[in-house]
Amino acid sequence: MQADLPSFRFDPEKAIEAVLYIATRIPVDKRAVLRVLYLADKQHLRTYARFIAGDFYHALDFGPTPMRTYGLIELQISFEGVKGGASTVLREQGCNGSRRLEALRDPDLDVFSDSDLECLDAAIDKVLAQPDSDPLRALREEIYDRAWLNARAERHDGRMSIQHILD
């Protein structure tokens, strides 16, 4: 097993607010929100040496996934400060396989640093700038990057190496 940099302290409130921030700006489903968050976290890690909410990533079939944030929005896991998981601030809209994540309130911008917002905005702008009707498909190579591929091939648990994300 390859040595990795230390993990970060997870901030569930910031994770939920980041999901809300993305969901209020791009009409995407839960899994796409997580991929946009990966793009933001990857830039934040490279520039500021930390992830926005301090999560860790696994290489799941549908893309790089911040696991604790995934627990909050997909599995409705509660963390201290975020009661009832994300169900109190997010819901899915739509049917027939086209389900969009909808924010039930505006994000609390006070939880973010300027660098957090800079990287979130950059990731959102990158997605919105894609000419494709499915902009995340156009960014596939950046999302399913070497860190994701290495975790799928080398790690039985699928955890993505911070060092590979930095490469």
C-alpha cells in the first residue's frame, strides 16, 4: 500500500453547504454534484493543500466520490450539526431517470473561505462552459483521472490517494 498524506478534518456543515452551493447554480443530479465537488476539491488541494470540506474520496463506478458527503446526501446519514442528513435542505425533483437535486434553501456562504468559493466557482464555471448537452461527459477525462483509475486498479478499498489527486 502506498503512503498517503494525512487526512483532513471533515466538516459536515461545509459539505452540505457546498452541495447546496453547487445545486443552486447547476441543474444536476446527486452524483453529478459530487463530481463537480471533486473538480473543486482537486483544484483546492493543488492550490491550498486541503479539500474544501475535508472529505476523503473513493473511486466508485459513477466517479470520484467524497464518501462522507455521499453519506449525507445519498444515505441520509446524520453528523453532528447536520441533523437528519441532507433531507432537510435538499430534495430530488423529476422522474424517468432524470432526477435533479434541488436546494430547499440558499447556501450559507459564511461557512466558506474565499479560497473555497474561488474553487467552487471555478468548477461550476468549467461545467457551465461546456458546449455539450451533458457537460460532465465533456469533462470525463478530468473527472475519471489518473487518481480514479489508480484507485480502481491498485486499492482493494477504492480509496483515492491524495498524492495521485495532486499529480
